[in-house]
Amino acid sequence: ADDYYDDPVDDDFDDPDIEAVGVPMVPAIPADATPEDAVGIAEATHEQALAVANQGEIQEALVLFKRAVELWPHKDVYWSNLGVTEMRMGLLDDALFSYTRGLRLNPKSKLITENMNALKDHLAYRDRQQKGAESEISSPVEEAVGPDGEP
């Protein structure tokens, strides 16, 4: 039988220091907790993350959204909101991972699909900008001798 809390993907989050950003500690799930207890703690953590995100406290929201997915990794909306927060912070690879996880849980989610598409558009734009900037940069040899090899 599958353990109720098992998640098939091994995730190792690099959490910011919770105390450094002033986020109150969310209680761990007690060993004798029921699944309903775990869901309740995860939901309270997610609600707190939404509240601080709406106040513009993005770093605190990030910590809390990560905690919510740690507590209950089977909720697609938790992954989606984590991805939105990561995207807002410029953590684009992390956002891509979070959206992917959310879509694995709910492949029909229009919201996560829209967020993923927006992220992919942003990444494509960034890549085009970087390639354009690289093509404008001449090599040191070209600068020293000119593009035709003449000084």
C-alpha cells in the first residue's frame, strides 16, 4: 500500500532562511496526525502565503508556498502559486519546475497552462534578447584589426 504522504518525486528545496525573512514557523505535522490534519495545516499555510503575497511580501510568500507544497505536495494550486511567486522573483527555472509539477497533478488546469505558456513566452523573449545582444558584440580580434583583418 502506498504511504498517504509519499510523493513519487524527490524534491529538495533550497529554502531561504525562514527566520531571516521573519516568517512565523508553521507547525510540523505531528506523527499521529490524520490526513485531514495535514490538509488543514497545509491549507492554513497556503492561505497565509496568499495573504503575505497580496501585501507585497514576496520573499515571505515564497517560503510559505514552499512550506505548503512540502506539507501537501498533491495540491496543484499550491504548485501553481509557488510558480507564480518564483516567476515574480525571477526564479524562472524554479517556476518552470513548479508549473510542471502542478500540471502533472492536474493536466487539465487552464490556469497552470496559461502560467506555463506565459513563462515559456518570457523565456523565449529573454533568449532572443540575449542572442541579439551577443550578435552585436564583436570579438576582441575584430575590434583590434577590423572585420576584414586590416588594422
